[in-house]
Amino acid sequence: MKVVHINTSPNGGAGIAARRIQQAQLKNGVRAAFVSRTLTVDFDGDTWTDPFFDYVKPPKIDRIARRIGFIKSEYPELEAAQRKVQALLKRNTIETASIPYSQFRLEEHPLVEQADVVHLHWVGQIVDYTSFFKNINKPIVWTLHDMNPFLGLFHYLDDHNNNQDRLGIWDQELIQLKKQAYGHVKRGAIVSPSKWLLGKARESDVLNDFSVFKTIPNTLDLNVFAPKDKKELRIKKQIDPEAHVLLFSANALDIPRKGAALLTAALDLLERPVTVLTQGKGSIETSNPKVKIIPLGHSNDVATLADNYSVADAFLLPSLEDNLPNTMLEAMACGLPVISFAIGGMNEHIIANRNGKLVTPTTAPALAAAIDRFCVSKAVYIPKLIRMYATDNFGERRLVKAYQEVYDRITN
């Protein structure tokens, strides 16, 4: 069986998760390919120089003729939607927005044509919904990394709900476009890394044409993300070996959904000295002199990330909406307890006094109190047991077997 994974980019949370699934399958005998705008890997694991997504600049005379309206655009709906989204993102604090249009006909990509199963992930503007689902005629598995497959423009409910007054009509039109496109799916499965997101997908009536719904947690390389010598790493990074050290990580620290505002408000309330490491683009600040913030910056190097986890005593995950963040899996694999609000996939995996703390309500005082309690009782958390939980629940072989069962169901 040949499986092709499709994600707009190999980077970001969804891209990393999709690549980890594909790589785990390759290791375990599945012929799994990966297609994105900037990285293509074939069924044997070889990287391609892929001309499929190359931009071909039209002749100057055609560009002038198009600008004055003499030649009509080849993709009028796509270009109009792109202009709307660009204006929206400039004017508003929206995390991201995606449209179901694309100039690419991905169903014609050679690896897609050769595949027995098409495995979708985060596909904004790489998949043209009206063309792709009508013409693909192959079993489709779709792993949800957020809500965009069953929302219109947006990827999480907060952005969706906050923009209905201005964009509600267009947003609903895009939802209906997606629903109609899915009507062409004859053999399809929806997979979510969290029960929470799978429940939201079921509640919407957009994905009713998919016959299988299943929860399969994401995976990671447990040889890379593993506990290391904390004392040695702290000496190397010039961090007090006796300090209470907490790590906060996100691709961009200022994304409102990731909870930095509540975290900084909680840090302002602490009466106990703590050191907070930040990992990602941007920074956070606090007025509390008892809190020391050390920015580690953004890195894609997995060995560096594993070191950063192992330096800390606990991982802070104050997200307001989240599926099953890669950071939580990475932290647990490195033996770190996770302090998180009781939402999304965190609510399904964090066990009090074993691998972390669930915080309720979703407020800064509650988070500050949880951090304080952790500092008092951190000896309760045994890194080996936390690591064991990650091994048992997020191991590669378990994931490969679970996805194979899904593939078998929709191909047979």
C-alpha cells in the first residue's frame, strides 16, 4: 500500500506532526510519501526536486493585459479571496485564515496519482476543494490539526465567533462550499489526535460524508526527545541548579490562543522566585522582580529543543484552545510534567500528580496558584514515569498500527 501525506508546509505544528507520522510509517514498512510546497519525499523516502509547485512568471505583456482587464484572471475566485484575506489579516488580530481555493491541481501530482490512499493534513491554499474532491477518486484519510476543515476561513472557534458580524455571510458560503465538495468523498476517514477536536468535528454537519471517525494521538521520535542530565545542562546554560525552572514554548509567543497574556498576568502574581525559559519567536515580560525570564529564541533543531526541555522542571502550556500540541508530547517524552488549563487534548492526557497539573478555571490567578503548588510539590513527579506515559501513548509503532487499521477499513 502506498500512502501520500499532504500538508501545505513541512514546518509549523501541523507540518511537523504530519512529517513525524510519515517518517514513523517509513520506519515500520509502510510506503509513505510526503508532499508540500517546499518539500517532497517519495514512497522510498527519497527527497525530490519537485517542479510541481514552481511559479512560472507570465510574459510582461500578459501581466499588463491582465492588470487593465484585457485578459481575465485564470483564478478569479482565488485571487479575490486572497485579497480579502490579506486585508483581513492586516486589520485584525486573527491568528490565521485559509481559503478553499488553489491554483494547484494536486490530484494531478505524480505521487498523488500513484498513491493507494491520500492522507490530508493542513491543506490551506494547496488543495482546491471543488476540483480536488471531485476528481481524486481515492480513499481519503484526513488528520485534523485544527478546525479549518469544518469551518470556513478560520482555524479555531474564537476567531470564527469573533468575526461573524463582518464576515459571516462569506464565511458561511465557504463552509457550504466545503460541505458540497466533501459530497464527492466515497471512502473517507476523519482522524483527530484529540477526542475534543473529533467531538467538534462530529458536532458540525460538514464532514458527514466521511464514514470513519477515530482518535489517534500524534507521535514523535522517542530517541531524540528523551530525558537528559538536568544538572549538567543547567551548568552549561548558566542556570541555577536549585532554581524552579519553567519552560513556555510556542512557534510565536504572541499568538493570543497560546495564552501568553494569561501567563504573564500569572507570573505577575507569583510570590516565589522562579525562572521562566521561553522558546519561540518573540518574548514575554513581567513586572515581577521575583521572576527571571530567559529567552532561548526559536529553533528547529530537535537536539536543541530536547536540551531545552530537559533543563526545566515543568512545561507551561496555557493555551486557550488547542488540539494535541507537539510541545506537550515532547515535554513528556523528556520527563517533564505539564501545567495546562483543562482544555482540548491536554485534558485527555494530563494526570494530576503523575505527569502534570490541570488548571481550572482558565484564569491568571488559577494558573499562578498551580505554579506555586507545583514548586512546593515538584518532587512528586517522577521523570521516568512521565517518560513511560509518553512511550505508551505516543510511540511510533502504536500510531502506525492504528493508522493501518483506518486505511484497511476504507480501502476494503
